[in-house]
Amino acid sequence: MTQKQLEDYLWGAANILRGMIDAADFKQYIFPLLFFKRISDVWDEEFEQAFIESGGDKTYAEFREHHWFDLPDGCHWQDIRKKSINVGDALQKALRKIENANKELFDIFGDAQWTNKKRMSDEKMLNLIEHFSQMDLSLKSVPHDIMGEGYEYLIKKFADDSGHTAAEFYTNRTVVKLMTMITDPQPGESVYDPTCGSGGILLNSALHLKEQKKEYRTLKLYGQELNLITSAIARMNMYMHNVAEFQIVQGDTLDSPNLLEDDELKKFDVIMANPPYSVKRWNQQKWMNDPYGRNLWGTPPQGCADYAFLQHIVASLKKDTGRCVVLFPHGVLFRDSESEIRKKMIEADMVDAVIGLGKNLFYNSSMESCLLVCRMKKPKERKGKILFINAVNEVRLERSSAWLEPQHIKKTNDAYQKFKDVDGFAKVMSKEDVLNDFNGNLSVQLYVKQENQTDEHEIENLISAIKTNNKKLNISVENLLVKLKSIGV
């Protein structure tokens, strides 16, 4: 099967649901069915191979050790296909039995309302099942690389259809590519995403090594995700890509981190994340006396949990090898309400680099974004320094969509790796100058000037700098007036 055939086939399944279920809910029905069909077809393939090898011994061919997953009696795809009434009920029972027979698949099929005939009638269920039945999803027909790409294609399509909720489970894959190049995971290392969504950031770590022809199978992937169906999609995503060394758990990372070791936070070599921005509903009171010691630099404001996520990430890094890159909105760099936390982070020499990115790279949002790069143990030449990269123009924009082209990723990553001044693009600053001259404001535009840059966001940064920095008041006012004049204010 070609990649295009698979993609058309998968998207055809989603189109069957149109008009009956909200587009944002497609994923909780389509992904479980796709995974069920895949493991059924692979089971048949494995059975046939074992049957031939054993000289026709059916009992031998059914042994669990010959199969990817165990399918209990009556729980094969073809068993459900034979049903004509109460199809959803039969499917739900089969999926639960499969989960119970394979402890690693616990809750992987999510909590879709298969038995609710107002949402999913028998007729609609039969249409979906017949659609999926038209193609063979065995490994011979659809190898892991093609299936993995098809699964990612479907995630992207659902993100396109999901409006503002897309950012909860999807991060722009070109930005993920840049994040992975910056952290550069190595074979045998552990990679963690505390808000892993559909698992794309974690998977890209393995693909990064695979592209370099390095041993990717020794990479250990870990993630936590609040939403049950999204965490299930992430786990299915790993299996579809033939990744075995992973652990993805469901739960609230801030309130109840579930990846622990000896009753303490588990530590990782690499952490990459795109946390939900400006979360207002979180347990600030509990954070003040956090049992896991994550309150490193102070308690963030109730209306914005960004620095709670960041402190969780830093507290989860290994002391020697730990490094992280986090995708945030620009506000984390300059907001007054978090200035004391930000200054303590800079004083601790945790900030390795700040990379300003362009607009529309958050899914279905026009906000500008940034990458905050931190290291537990900086190389000697980087100690006491922070690199600022202004990559706001390194982006391809088409209407409301944006992505990084290969040349944008290379230019930005090269600047990060070289850690040197590049006129109009990158600037190395001492942490003392950032603290003393700019009062801990990390806005990239304060340090890296670009010609004809008249973004209104710069004005916001300059105003913030004026409020918090009396030493540079005169020059900041002068810069502000120039910017206001340039945009006709």
C-alpha cells in the first residue's frame, strides 16, 4: 500500500462520521478502531507464519509468544464484523477483554461511547467497520514506517479539524524537529515530555536518531498526559511506529506527577515539552509546599501556571546530562508577575538560550512563540552566559498556517550550536548584564535588533523594560518613540 492510499483510506473513515459527531471527537472513535484492525491483521499474519513453521500445528500457532498482542476468543476484528445489532456493545466488550489480556494495553482504547446509539447507531458502526475491512493492515501490506506516517497524518488532519482544541494534542512538527536538534538525544538516553499530547515530540527523538543511522531502539521514552483519550492516542502512536521502550501515563503532571522513582521525581537526560499555556485552574496552594521539591524559584501566579511547568521540568532533569527545551508563548520572557521567578532562574545559570520564533506556530493561534533552552551543567564556554536568537522571520507563512522550512531550522540550530554573535540574528549576553541592565527581562528583541522590525510585540517588550529598568530609561524611551513612529502611531 502506498502512503497516499493509506492516507486517503484513513481520512475516508473520518468522513463517515461527519454530521453525526463533532470533528473534535473524531479521534476518540477512529484511532481505537484503527488500532484494533491493525492488531487483528497482524495477529492473522503471525498466526499464518507460526502455523507454517510448525507444520500445521494450530495450537502452537495460537501461543501468546508468537504474537504482538493476545486476542481472546471472540475478540478478533472479524468477530465484530459479523455482528448486525448492538455492534457498539460487542465492540466495547471486545476492546475491554483485549486490554485485560494485555496489561500493557490497559485503557489504550479510551472511553468512547460505543454503546450510545444516539451518537453511534448500528448502521454508522457497520459503515465504519466495513470501511476499515476493505484494506489489509498487516505488516506485509503496511510496514511500520508507512503505518506510522499514516497515523501522524491522521493526527495532523484531526488537528486541522479541531479548532482551538488542537494545541492540546498537537505541536507543529517542524518546531518539534528544531527542538530535537537542539537537545540532540543520544542512544541509551531517556527523553521525557510532561505534557505529551499525542506523543509527537517523543517519537521525533527516535526518528532523529534513525535519520542519523544511530541505534534508536535503546532510547527510553516517557510521557504524561492529562486527557485520557489523548494519552491513549500517544501510546497507540508508539506501537504504530514500532517503538517498544516507552512509558506513557495519564494524569495531571502538576498535581500528581506519576513518573516517580523511590517516591521522588524520576530524572531524565532530555526533556522537551509544549505545556498548555497560561493554565488558570491549577492547585497553587499545594505548589507552595510541593512534596516533590519543585518549587525551586517561587510560586507562579494563579492565573498562569507556565513557570510551574518549567520548574517541574527542571526538577526532573539529571544533574549532569539534563537539558531541556520548552515551547512557550513570549509572555514568559517578560511578564512582571513572574519577574522574581525569572531572575532566580537566571541567577542559577539555568538559561542556556532563548529563541524567538514567528507567529502562527502554535496550532490555530496567531501568537508568537519562543523556545526556552536550559541546561543543568553548561559547558565551560557557556557558563554564566545566555544566547539570544531572533528567528522571528525564519518561518513560512500561508494564511493562518505556519511552519519552519529546512533552511530555517538549519540556520537557527547552527546559531545555537555555535553560540556566537550573529549580526541581526544572535547575541551572547552575560547573565549579570541581563540581570543588572535589563532586570531579568528575557525578551529577545531587547538583545537582538533586526532592521525594519516594527512588530507591535517589540513595543510591548520595550514598555515592560521601561517599567522594570530605570538604568536604561532614556534609551528605551528613544527606541519606543522610533518604533511608534515607524508604524504610524
